[in-house]
Amino acid sequence: MSAVLNIAAYKFVSFDDREALREAWLAQARERGLLGTILLAPEGVNLFLAGDEGGVRGFLALLRADPRLADLEVKESWSAQQPFRKMLVRLKGEIIRMDHPMIRPEDGSAPAVDAATLARWLDAGHDDEGRPLVLLDTRNGFEVDHGAFEGALDWRLSKFTEFPQRLREHRAELEGHTVVSYCTGGIRCEKAALLMREEGMDHVYQLDGGILKYFETVGGRHYQGRCFVFDEREALDQHLAP
């Protein structure tokens, strides 16, 4: 029986009290027996945690008690074993590094398409306006090698900071299409979609919640392989099982 609840979540929101939050969150997570990583940056929070259900839900209640995180959305999965070895809360410059300071998702998110809508578009081969569809994988190449959406563009990124340059090199591939960027949990594809919007591209969306939310909502339709995750489970199948 799977007894360990795994959660992944992020939110772009300004934090000017990161040091105090770091100490408080680390203490509370350890008190509840949780392991994983929380990244805190001026632009927001990104977390991957695992533990018994009571401990995880108690910690989530603590986070959501902060008005800035009241609407924090979480992706859940279960495992038989604890996939993390330590509990870390780290202060970072960005919760996902892009080295493009004008991209501030808190100032306005790119339009998102939910999992059910994307699956329907993929079934049809086009969006609701009949425009041809392109899926753009914003993950690193080694992640893509574990699995990806059928026919998705893979620019063989070795790190996310390469995305702006790759976009300039490959933009012609995207012209005339509805573009849906996707990633593991939503954070990279949100920044990628905002950059494409900033570059003047229309009909650009992010996959809301990434691959993990897609698996949780519609399963593995139009997806081949597994989804790489950054813990000892390595990759999850369409049932969110290791």
C-alpha cells in the first residue's frame, strides 16, 4: 500500500520576508516529519515535499494560512517509500532560473489551457478555432528522453536559461500555430509562455499544472513514456506511480 503522500506546488508571488519564512517553514516541516525541498525567491515559491498524509496536509494548511498562499494549488501522488533524503528550504534568486528579469509572472500570467481542453485539442488535431496545434516541451533533454507528448517540439535544452536563445533560433517553427508550452508541473512552461507573449507571439498558452496535472486529470492520452521527477522515484507513469 502507498503510504507516502508526495506534493508539488509553486506560486509566483512577492516575498520580502524570506529569511523568516525559511526558518519557520523548515522547523514546521521537520516537526511534521516531512522531507523534500522548498525554494524561496523574491518572485515566489516552488516546493516538492513528501511524508505521511496528516503531516503533509497540516503543513499545507500552515502555508495557506498566509494570505499570499491562500490559493496555492498542489499536485499529489502516492508512493510506498519516502523519495527524499533531506528537508531543505533554500533561498534563490529565481524559483526557476531563466536570466530574463523582465519576465515576472506575478504581474500577469500567460493564458493557460487545462488538461481536458488540451486532450480534446489533441484528439481533433487543432484548437477550437481550427488553428493547427504545436506542443513545445520546455524541459531539459534528459527529462524529455523519459517521455513526452506525441509530436512535441524538443529543442534539446540542457538548462532552462537556454530557452530564450532557442526561441529566437526556432521561432519560425511556431508561426501560424497555436502553441502550448508544457513542463513537469507548470513553472517552466509559464515563464516560457510569458516570454513568447513578450516577443509578440499570439495564440500562446501554457499547460495548466504541467504533465503531472495532465496525468492526474486525463491520464496518458497522447503522451508516450513516463514523466521524469527530481527525486528518487526518477519517473512517474500515467497513473502517477513510480
